[in-house]
Amino acid sequence: MPDYGTNKKLVSKEVNYLGRDFTDIRNNLIEFAKNYFPNQYNDFNEASPGMMFVEMASYVGDVLNYYVDNQFRETLLHYAEERKNVLAIAQSYGYKPKLATPATVQMTVSVEVPAKVDGSGTGATTAPDLDYAGILSANSTVTSNTGTEFTLMDDVNFKTSSSLDRMEVELLDPGSAGVATNYRLTKKVLAQSGTRESEEFSFSNAKEFDKIVLSNEKVTEIVSVTDSAGNIFYQVPFLAQDTIFETEQNTALNDPDLGEFETDTPYLLKLIKSSRRFTTYVRDDNKMELRFGAGVSDNADEEIIPNPDNVGSSLGSGISRLDEAFDPSNFLKTQTFGLAPSNTTLTVNYNYGGRVEDNVASNSLTGFARKTYTISTEGLDGTKKSNAENSIRITNETAASGGSSTETLTQIKENAAAYFNAQNRAVTKADYITRAYSLPQKYGNIAKAYIVQDEQLELQGQLQVIDGEVVDTRNSTKVPNPLALNMYLLGYDVNKNLVQLNRAVKQNLKTYISQYRIMTDAINIKDGYIINISVKFNIIVKRGYNKNDVLFRSIQVVKDFFAPDKWQMNQPIILGDLAYQISLVDGVVSLVPPEINNPNKDLILIENKHSKQNGYSGNIYDIDSASQEGIVYPSMDPSIFELKFPNSDIEGKVVGDR
């Protein structure tokens, strides 16, 4: 430090900071010595003792620069090379690297139940007795002939059937009297490989951000974490999240309002708040670490009344300090990042393992290692109930796939970058539609989704703010949110025909989207409109071709063109595309442009509602007025065209040959 109390002249020397490798540093030091010490040292020969010290200093500078550059590079995801650094950066982005990828396979599960006989005295069977149909728990495991263990990924509920969780019902061979006595119920379910393990960890005094490490490597899933009192600890992506999704069976007892829809929507999605939570962290030794919170209260967060005295508690007294900054959330602070376990023992159940060898061959998974089958109906015949439980069979008709070992560093980097960009929230219309489609099928099947801005914005001059509320002046009613979005939805029935969703599915979707919706967004969930259509076309067949065969294949093309999976809401029908597909049928020379009609056009208006005759939707639509230059446009209201009965609503004719 310069001494300003003396009369010595301060000398400012220029230092070159551009040299970073050995050669540049050496040249800079030589140049520095020539400029500022020309009389003290001027022997820059390679063999001189002075050059030894210059080169030693250059060596030290080069090494230091190397490690500085290396440390900086290790802080950047795409340039980091050390595994521990790549894992740390990826997890700071929110991405959990996969220690192993289990193989997945579709299993076929069947159970035999007795037949239900009608009360007419004739002895005729009507349907399987679903009182004896139960639920095969997701905790059930199956082993292959090579010893690989597979765990079911979801419960198999034999009491329900839907388009996305279809149950096949097979009438077994009738008895001697010609009356069927049993039915076989068959469903599909996914299973994944992995060995189930259980470990116990004891905790004494509460410790902030306590952690435990599972002993096995390549953990793929935390199945459950419970303490010695039976309390459940829930896994969350980060400890600050205090809400968790939970599944509840849809019954009249659990929800009297939505219980009537238990056949189509067997489960309800609930959002609960819990202080007992944990997050996982992947270590560089391929082991998984469980991290807990720092709270010490046994009460739930919502039961703790915030203390207003904590507001601005960091401020000093006196009027001169009233404008100092303070944290307005001080009075909301209760438990910090969840409860820290204390004076208890945690039992952790998890799956581990994953390798290429887990991709077992078809029909190799046939035996249960663990089976949990529950029949909830009381008062059943003990023998029939036991026969149903013992009749469960399971196998994989296809080979397992997807099993692999730990992700490489390159895969972790790319996946982390993609996950960071996703941000796990719904912002655009596409985000909301994707979230709607990702709702698990056990909470209801959503086949079609479409989002538009609420039409209230079009009421210009008719909306006014009165006493702080947005009011429609036409009828003096309050407008809930003029900036809302309308989400129109449709689902499938068991025959994969489009239908409107029941209230249970809409409630499940509302609960699900609430975790990803931006606070200022409002989503109105509504029913989409179905416009039933019929198709007429005429073709000319090449000479030498069987007319019936060509016509049959042409009708199949039309069926495929209007397959429900290929159509979305507000998608127009381009007749030229349909005609082109028909023209590609071998044997078709030419055709008359196809004609689209609405089978509901002749329905009678009854009490301001169109009759749903013959299974159609009942929506009347003027196809002629909606057609322009070979394109049939949908209605202004979000709607979808559906060829509901292709066997009767497709009319094709052969009008000649050439």
C-alpha cells in the first residue's frame, strides 16, 4: 500500500494481463524486466540463472491459469467433465439424472368371476358378477424365468372399463345345462423391472436438512416413506413445495356428489397439503440421497396461525426507520421447507436396478412373486371369492424394452437443458392442452382438447366496472374473469365414440391443472360440440377388377380417413384430400367428389333441444352453408366432425367401369 506520509515519488508500472500460457507469461516477464530494470539485469540468455526464475514464475502462472480456467469450465453444464459437477448442475436445473432405466412391458392380467343369473327363473346368465371382481395392487410383482423382477406400475381395477382402460369380457364354456357359470375378465397394465428393497433409518433429535443415503446403487423409484407412527412422507421436486397429488377411489362414500361416475372415472385426484415431505438427490457414487426439511412443529402448516407481530420484525423502532426494506412474508413463515424427522424410525421402500438384460422375451413373465388382490364387497360366498382370487393369471404377450444402465454425461447434459427450458408450468395454449392430455387415464380419459379466449372480451361497450366488479350491463350479472380461457373437452366411451366428459373427470382435471396454472390465468372447462356426419361417394372402376372388392377397399379408406384419433376440434374437412385417398385405391379410375351430410338434419326440435335419436349427438349443422370451395368448415363454437357409425353412414357406389 503506498505511503502517502512520505515524500517518495509514486511509480506506476504497466502490467500486461493478456498472457495466460507459459510462453506469453515468459515474454511478458522479460519485457517487464527490460522496461523497468534495464540496469539491474540484462542477461536473457536461456542458460542464465535469471532466466531460470523467469521461467519458474511462468510455469506457476501457467498452472494457476489452467486450474482457474478448468474451475470456470466445470461451472458450465455443456463444458463440465467431472461427473459430480455435471450431476450438481443438472439437479440445480431441476432435472433428476437417471441412475438406471428399468425395462417396461405390457402385461395381460385376467381373473375369473362367477356369472350373475337374472331373476326370471329361466337360469339365463346376463353378465359377470362384478362383486367378485377386485383390484390387483400396484405393489404386486412378477418374476421372469431368468429371475428378473417386474412391478406393476398401476392398480388393475376389474370393476371398471373405459376406452383407455378397456376390459375384455369372455364367456367361458357353459356347464352341462348349457348355462355359463363363469366369465373371464382381462385387462392390460404396464410393469417395469426392478428389485424391491426396504430399509429403516432411525432419527433422534431434529436436525435441519437431515439426509439419509440408500445402500443400493441405481435406485429408480421411491415407492413409500413412512415413520414408526404410520405417517407418510411425500416426495416433492423441491422442499418448498407443500402440496402433493393423492389418489382416492371414487365411491359414493368418499364423494357423494361424484360417486355416481365411478364406472367411467374410478379414481379422484386430490390435492393435499403436507409438512412431511422429502426430495431426492443423485450422488456421484450412483447412490440416492433423501433430504428432509428444517421444521420442528408437529402441526400441519395450515393449522398454524401466522403471527402478525412478525411483520417487519427486522426493523428498528423510530419514525426515521419506517422506510427501511423488510420481507413482507415474515408473518407467513411457519415450518421451513417441511418437517425434520425426529425421535422416529423411517421405513423406505424403493426399487433399484436397470440394465439391458431386463428386456426379457415375450411370455417369460408368468409367476407372481408378490400379489395383493382386494375384493371390497362384503358378504360374498367364501368359495367363489377364493376361486376368483386364485384364478388370476398374468403374462407378457410382447417383449420388454427400454431397459438400460446409467445415463451418460452427454445424455444428462442434454436432458437437463431440455428440462430447464420446459420450466414445468403452463403458459401457452399448447401447454394447457398438453397438460390436459397428460392426465392419467384412471382419472378419466380426455380425447380432444381445444382452448380459445373467453368470448366475454368481445362484449365491447357492454362490460363496465361497478363497485370494483366487472358487470355485463345487458343483464347486470357479474363477469367472473373477462380474461379467462375456455377449454373445450371431449372423451371416448367404451366403443371409442366421442362423448362429453362427466363432472368427475372435469374436477380431476381442474385439480391437476391448478398446480401448473399461472395465478392470473383462469380456465373455464366446457364441453365441446360433436357434429355427426355421413359420407357419399361414387367411383368408376377399371375393367377387369372386382367391383365389390374395390368398393370395399374404398370404404375402408374413408373409415381410416375419419378415424377418431386423426381428428381434432375445429379441423375442417378438405374434400380434395378425401378424394385423393380414395383415388389411390387400386382399381379406381375416377370418382365423383365426395359429399358430406349431417345425419341429424331431420331431427325434430323438442322443448328447445334436438332429440338424440339413433345414438347421434343431436347437434344439427348446415353442411351446405359451411362448405366453400371443397372445404367443409366447422362451426364457430369449438366442435369436431365425427363419423360415428361408419358401417351405415358411408354410402359408396360403383357407377361404371373403364
